Amino acid sequence: MQNFSYENQSKIIFGRNDESVLATEIKNLGAKTVLIHYGQNSIIKSGLLARVKTALENEKIKYVEHGGVQANPLRNHALQGVELAKKNKADLVLAIGGGSVIDSAKLICAGAVNENIWEYYTDKSKQIKGALPLGVVLTIPAAGSECSTGSVVRDERTGQKYVLSHGYLRSRFAFINPEYCLTLPKEQIAYGASDILAHLLERYFSPEENVTITDKLLTGAIQAMFEIAPKIYANPKEYDYMAEFCLLGTLAHNGMLALGRVVQAWESHPIEMSFISGHYDHAHGQGLAIIFPAWLKHVSKSKPVKVLQFAKEVMQESTIEKGIAKLEKFYKSLGLAVTLKELNIKTTDAKKVVKTVFPKDVVLGGYGQLTLDDILNVVALAE
């Protein structure tokens, strides 16, 4: 186990609570003007946006709106939010939505404090010096961005996704009312399950030794997903199932299950984002259902020990091949594709895109340590 420093400022307000609790949290942070950031029309149709605005008005908190975030959030739209926040002197950004909205809101929070914020996404040597406080109202459990340090935003000019990560980007509070998630379509639940599972798996596949505690915690969390996901997929309006689904999404990506695991297997995420959700604009969770089994097949050839442990202890199968097959069966049970062919993506085209995203000397991730040739082999195995 490696040394670590862990701090999480995010206050989780979980369960059946009304919007007055949300407004009180904002008031307690001393915010006078809030930028409300959200997606398309779902929170308008449900009445959630109106209720949030009424709650803010009751506490005499001013607000300005910036809606229209789409899946795989776009750079230009988020930058417009930065200008809106500056113009209105917003002192808190309230993200109402899922990972795309929250990640876009994090760019706004950072951009309101740091000039030329996009440079911080593209240049990893640059560190932000602060950010506006972020509050979250979660409506889609998946990305775990409500309590994480990361923000992923897509540059619509190139189709490439970029990541900014810093402790300043953790939310001050995450308002998680599972009732807000009970209108999600089944495919959104499937995408969310795949994304949450990937967050758990990429932490599980750490080469660190003497991490028995987090190995067991991750094993339990992964197996919990296998139990919970089919229930909520079959019964998307069941509150108790959704509550467990929401909590698992938050726990999977707030860093607690990675303590002492400094080196982790963050290889499938960047490969997926490089072309499936980045270039082809498919759902991120769908892309992960294709890339993760392909990644497992690749790394099992050179580093089979942890993969065999995963097959036996997590998947309860006797061989690596059977373990991976069982994982693919899980994705299929949620209606997800497990091959590029199912999405009408040609392997030759995908490889061309990947070559434009990753440099020739790339070494990706902490478990597989993938070179460009390795990445291309993962793509081939995803065919």
C-alpha cells in the first residue's frame, strides 16, 4: 500500500428531501448569485427547475440560467457559461443533471477564476489556482462526478475529449434524491451501470501490493453492481433499487475505494473517449461496455495474475476466459453492445482516429502500461 493524502469536501445530502434543504445549503455557503447549469428539457418538464428556482427565491438568492448541456458536454457551450458567470458575478454554480452537466459546470467554476481555462484542459503541466464553489443536484447516477475531482469536456472542433482534475473541482455539496432519477429511460440506466462498473474495475486492477482491504471493498462493490443493476433495469421506478444505484455511483468515484492504490488501471476510459464517445459521439457507458472486455483480453496475455484473481474472486469463474465472457453477458443483459460491429464502427476507421489522438510514444495507464500498438490491439479485440 502506498502513501496517500485524501480530502473530500463534498457534503452528501441523500434521500427524500425537498428543494428547501438545497436552498439552505446554498445560503449557508454565503452565495448571493447562483448560475444554474442544466441539460435539455427534462428538468423543466418534471417541474424540478421551477421548484429549485422557487426555493432560491424564498431565500432571496439571485440566479441566472445556462441550460442546454448535451451528452459528452461541449467546450464552447461551457465557455459561454464562464462568460455568463463572470458577467453576473455568480459566486456559486449549481449543476442539475448527470455527469455531463456536472463536468461542464466544473469548467465554468474553474473558468470564472482562471483565465484561458481551456489551456488547463489541454496542458497537464498547468494547475488551476481556484474555482467557484460547486453545488450538485444529481438526476442521473453514472459518472460519479458529483463528488469527484475530475471534469471531462469534448472539443467539438476535433471530437477529442480532455480531462481536468483538481481538488478545487469537488462539489461543496451533492443533493442526491433518488426520486429525481425515477424517470430515467432503461438505456440510460444501462449506460450508468457500465460507467459505474468501469470506475470500480479500473481501481480494482491496480498492481499495488498489500491492498487487501480495498481489494475486498471493490470486490463487494462490483458484485453489488451485478446484483443491483438488473433489478433497477427491470424496475426503473422502484425507489429502493434506485437509492442503492445512486449510492454505488457516488462511492465508485469519490476516491475512497482507491486509497493506497496510487497506480490504477485508467486505460479503458481514455481509449473509449478517444473514439467511441469522442469521435463517434456514442454514450460513454456504451463505449466502456465494449472497451473493458477487450482491454481485459489484451492485458491477460502479459499480466494474467490480477485478471485471474478477478475471474475467480469477483466473477466466480474458474478461468480468465469464462470470467470475461460472464462480464460480457452482464453488459448484454442490459441491452448494451459488446463489439464495435454492433455500433457500425469499422475497426480500420477506429484505428485511424486513435492514431490521431495518441502520440506514437504514448504509455497509457498504470496496470497494462499500454503503448500505441497495445491500444490498437485493444481496438482490434473490440471488433
